[in-house]
Amino acid sequence: MRDFFREEEESVIIEDEKYLLPSYLPDEVLFRDREMEAIAASIRPFLRGKGGRHVYVFGPSGCGKTTSIKYLSLQASRLFGVVCAYVNCWENYTAMAVLNKIVESLKLPLPRRGLAVDEMFSRLLHFIKHEKKRVVVFLDDVEGLKQHSLIALLLKANESSSHFLLVTVAQSREWLASLDARIRSMLSPYEVPFAPYNEEQRFEILRQRAYLALRKGSFSEQLLRKIARYGTSARDCIERLRAAAKKAEERGKAKIEIQDLEDSAPTYFDVFLSEEERFIVSLLQSGPQSTHAIYTAFSQFKKLTKRQIRNYLALLEEKGVVKSREEKSTKRIKPKTYFLVAGYEKGGFDNK
Ligand SMILES: Nc1ncnc2c1ncn2[C@@H]1O[C@H](COP(=O)(O)OP(=O)(O)OP(=O)(O)O)[C@@H](O)[C@H]1O
Ligand SMILES: [Mg+2]
């Protein structure tokens, strides 16, 4: 009789997919020693009980910002026993959500509901002062934060003694420039730019990941070189490799070939973009579009507010799939023109 509970067939190409997933934190962060040293130098005095300096990390999508700060956060909490609170501000975009994350990292038993922001914060501060705790708050993707007042709240609490050190992470300098002048001057962070990786660096990062995740002999150096040439960032390269590996397995092959890479580009979109994001990509495949044209096209597809659509556009920009150019206008929210980043026009490879 058929064995219905047999082990799933062993995969012939992917040995351990976790090394190709966005959630994986590499043991070694390549090519970022200088940037990580600069961030650490700003935090170090704070870890030792002194002032330290807030940090502003910025650089394009997929260039290792999140990876680097998570690595530093792990090291800092292991070495010095300080509390490190990591918050992704796309996911936690209100002041309350960020506070909840800080409370969580302090393992404070405060009620999650029913408290106003001010009350929650004053209880948090009371605890921190009483227990003499110091917290490094890593605000990743800080552009997502809707309430800048949270930053003012944390900085004001530092006036008497320094309780919080902020490491803010964004894709460009724009966010810092957009801050209210008073908050910006209280923050006056040490700025650490992250440049995009060059092709050779993308190749090295990809190779390291390929050897961890894939079976020996299932990929060639030529394949990795091709991905590194076309990929727009480290993330993009790793995701393309994963999609190609899946495609080759689906075809029952033991080795990934260039053809699998090219054919997997559409699945790449299926796996990594939401329905709304894919809709925008398909619109832009026929050429650049204005914000207004995108709003209009959306009304045929799904009822969303302009703000929601702009959020999806910002996400796509963050993922390095689209770029935008601001048009001249006297309006508060300036209209933009959006276009696809080279290499995505036909789902991946054809146009480069
Ligand atoms: N220097 C590196 N060494 C090893 N892996 C890296 C390195 N830089 C990036 N990666 C890998 O590339 C992917 C993207 O990196 P990461 O999430 O840190 O980028 P990011 O700069 O935070 O991008 P975004 O602005 O989109 O959030 C991750 O899978 C990460 O493991
Ligand atoms: Mg990131």
C-alpha cells in the first residue's frame, strides 16, 4: 500500500531555504565594516553610561542597512546588557505601536490597551529611571513613522539624563530634512551613508548565500555572475536566485540553468509583490505614469484612498522596483512621475 506519511521527497537543489529568506540574518555582514564601525563608535559611549550620539543611517533598498543594525543590536545587547529595541516603522507606524515595541523589549508588564500615549510613556519613563535602564531604539524604515511626536517625546526625556539613544534608518536624507526644525536640532544625528553594492560585492554576497543554501553542484559561478550583473541590490540578487532554484526544481532538474533564471522572473513578482504592487508594476510596464494617472487606473481595480496608493508606491520604491521624480507644483503634496527601475520592465532580464 502507498505510504501516505512518507517523508517529503528531499529537494535536489535547495538544501536549506532559510539562507535565502529575507528573515535570515547572516553570521557575517560583508563589506560594511566601515559603516558598522561608524555606527558603533556613536553608540559606544552610551553603552558605557555616557551620552553617545544619535545616528541616521541612509541608503538605497537592499544595501544591508537592516542587516547591519540588527547585527549591531544583537552585539550591543550581548556585550553590555543594555536594552535594544528594534522597531520596523512600516509595520509599527503610530507612536503607540513604537512605544509598545519598546515596552516589549524591556519586558515591562504594561497593559497594551486602554492607556493613552502620554500615560504609557510616563509609566515607561518611570520604570526606566527607577531601574536605571538605558535603551538603544533602532527605528528602521523610519519614513513609515506617521507621528514624529514620538521622536520628540523620546528626545525630551533625555534632557535630564540620557535614557534613549536613537538609531534611525531611512532610504535617503529626505526624511531627516522633512523633520520639524526643532526635532531635527534635538536629534542632530551622526549621519552614516550606505552606498549601493557594486557588481563584485553583489556577487560575493550571493556566492556566500548560494553555498549555504544550495546543494553542491546545483549552480555554477557563471549563473551567480549573471544574477549579480542584473540584480539591483543584494536582496534582489538573493531573491532571484531563490526563484530560479525553485523553477529548476519544479522542472525536476538537479542544476539551475540560465533558462530557469530568465523564466522565473515573473514568479519573482508573484512571490515578492502584493496584488496591489503587481497592479502598479503592470501599469508602469507600458511606460512612466503620473501619480494622478495611477490613482485613476486604481479606481478600475480596487477602491483605495490616495494615501493608501501612495503607501504602495512608497513600498515599491523601497523595494527598488520603481523610482519617482517630483514634478514642479505649488501643491502641498507634489505630483510625481513613477517609472520602473531598469531590469524590471519585463519582469527581470530582457531589457538589460
Ligand atoms: N553585507 C551583506 N552581507 C551579507 N548579506 C547581505 C549584506 N547586505 C545585504 N545582505 C542581504 O541582502 C538582503 C537585503 O539586505 P537588508 O534587508 O539589510 O537591506 P536594507 O538596506 O535594509 O534594504 P531596505 O531599504 O529595502 O530595507 C538581506 O537578505 C541581507 O541578508
Ligand atoms: Mg531594511
